[in-house]
Amino acid sequence: MRLVLRLGIGAVVVLCLIGGWAWYTRQTGQNKTSFRTTPVKRGLIIATISATGTVEPEEVVDVGAQVAGQILSFGKDDRGKSVDYGSVVEAGSVLAKIDDSLYVSDVELAKAGLVQANASQVRAEADLVQMKAKLDEAQRDWERAQKLGPSEALAPTQYDSYKANDEIAKANVAVDQAAVEQAKASVAQAQATLNHANRNLGYCTIASPVKGVIIDRRVNIGQTVVSSLNAPSLFLIAKDLTRIQVWVSVNEADIGSIRPGMPVTFTVDAFAGRVFQGTVGKIRLNATMTQNVVTYTVEVNTDNPDGKLLPYLTANVQFQTGHREDVLLAPNATLRWEPRPEQIDPAFRQEAEATSGARRRTSQPAGSQEGASLHRGTLWVVQGRLVRPVRVQTGLTDGTQTEVQGADLAEGLQVVTGEQVLENAGSSTSEASPFTPQIGRARRPANAPAEGGTGGASGGPGGGR
């Protein structure tokens, strides 16, 4: 009885071992790794730097008020309507009028002061003539007294009186001459006061200094403007909206690749799908720092003949730092992928291990200017169940594809972008019972394609990224 029990237990153990070994063999045999590949293509590549900017008028004039007062009315634009947002105005067109009652009073007061100053000047000049006549009389009396001299005919006191009258007359003439000059200065001062009052009165009428389009009106009728050290801004006028600029904030890491005259493309959300063209005008040197990030403002000039671009739209800008035509291109994923040592063909394994460190340092594609130097990189090509390296030089990149050069490269060459695991690779083609437990594998829909392919065509550009 014991012998039978031992034999039964032994048989169960043997069956379990056989079943476990069979399950393990099935699993390890069915899950195989395949490489995703994509062909090297020939085409055009453009390297760009992305940034965000704001559409700005090329030249803007800020019209302010030089006097304080209440806005009484607005002027008329070229269509005869009151000036408002978007109104087209000519140079000298009236934009607004400020209450001028106080300034009219100042003008009248200044005119009265000028009249008074003129009268004072006339009186001073008349006094001068009178003093000159008295001086002439005193001089003749003094001359006769000098001829007679102190004698019995001319008492000494009388002699001294003639002499004193002559000196006094000379002094009075000098005083009246000074009074005339003072009166003339008062007239000039009164005239300047009148001119100042007239100028302030003129400032009550705000006129456009240039021809352009009003893009902002910052006051309403009845509002009081107060002029202080800074003139209040009333209107913002763009001189020419057919010429537009985009002010772009560029990170300090990218500013070295941007130069005046560089071609630029940009889009705005208001016109989805339309690409606008422009060129770099200037790079402003007054950098700004926000949260320890330094940015520079780059001015991009562009034409706006149809007026589609409106001021202050947000622009998504692409600076074209370089381009290549008719070059071989490989997805960036192919340059980033590295196989495991056991996946490399033994003939190339030692070389690949020796250069793997250098490849990590130099395989990053160059994405800068037209004359950027080439960098070394490695692509991998399937060779049987393993891969072999293809040494290349990388050039420009657009973030998705990279220019590659190499003696072993050719258009259409399939290069590895990644790996994929194929299940049920070794199973028979016979249909399994739907009631059989699916141990260690996922169910596959009935309409799914049969598995077990090489996977060479399943990867596209950028696969395995």
C-alpha cells in the first residue's frame, strides 16, 4: 500500500515538472524581440528656433494733452465720423477739444497787460524828452555862468546853483533813459505772456501730428484731463499699419544664433493655417530677467499690405537658422537608440563598446547656423537577428529629423528606431479552443492580423521614440 502511494506521489511530481518545463519553454519561445526600422530619406531640412512675440505697429505716436480741462467734443475722421478706434486721420486733423474758457480769460488778461505796458513805455519816453529839454537849458545857463565867473555881476551862490542844476539835469536824463528801457522790457514781458496764453488756448484743440490710424482712444467726452509733469495720453496713433513689427522674446541660449536679415516665419491664432514671412531687423541689447531667465527682444520686420495683422496679436515665431536641400535625413530616434551589447553583431561589438561613450557626447545633432560643423553619430542596421553600426556625421536638425552623411549611407537604407516584442511567435497555426485558459499571454481579437512578422515595416519615422 505504501509502495503504491509513493509511486502515485512520484508520478504527480514528474507530471508537474514536465508541465512547468513545457509552459516555460512555450513562453520563452513565443516572446521574441524584433527591431522597428525606418528608411533613410532624401529631402529638405530647415533648422529653426521657436519663440513667442507680439505684433506691434512699426511706428506709434502717443498724443497727449498739454493743458488741463474737460473734454468737450471729438473731431472728425476722413469719413466725417467722430474719431474712435480704427479711425483714419490726416496730419492736423482735430482729435478733441478741451474746455477753453479759462484760457480765453488768460488771453484777455495778457492783452490788457500788454496795452498797459505799451502806455508805460510811451510815458517813459515822454519824460525822457522833457528831461533832455531841461538838461539843455541847464547846460546853457552853466555855460554863461562859467564865462562870467564869480564877480560883482554874478553872485557866488548863483554860480553854484547853475552848476548844480546842470548836474541834476544830467542825472534826470539818465534816470528817464533807464525808465524807458524798463518800459520796453515790460512791453516784451507782456507780449510773452500774451503769446503763452495764446499757446495754451491753442493747446485746447488737440490735433493729430501725423497721418495714421487711431489704435487706442483713452478718454471720453466729459472726462477731465489733468496735465502735470507727465502729459496724459489721450490717443495712440499708428503711422502705417502696412508695415508691422513682431517683438519676440528670445532666450539667452538662442540669441547667439540670431542675426539681422535672418528669414523668419510666424503664425497667429487669428488666422490659423496662414504663415507670414519676415526678416530680423535688430536685436535690442536691453535684456530683461524674469525668474532668473534672461531674454532679449528681437524686432522682426514684415509687410502687412492687406491689413490682416492687427496690433498686439500673439505670434508664434520660427527663426530659420539654417537649411539644407537634397540631403539624407534620418529620424532623431535612430540617433538616440542604442542596442544592448548582446544585440550587436560580434564582429562589431568591441568597436561599439569602445565608442559608445564618445557617441553619447557627440551624437547630438547640430541645430544651429548654416555653416555649423558636423558631429559624429551612429545608426544601427538589422543584420539577421542582430544589428551592426553605421558611422555617420550629423548636421542640421529640425527637432524631428537630422541631416546625416556617411560612406555607408544610401537613400532607402532601413535603420533601427526601436524594439518591439512579438508574442506567440512559435505557436502552431492550428486554432486553439476558446475555452482553453490563456496562461501567460493576452487575448487577441479575432480580426487582428496574424503575429510573428519581422516588424521591419511597422516602424515609421520617429518610431520607438
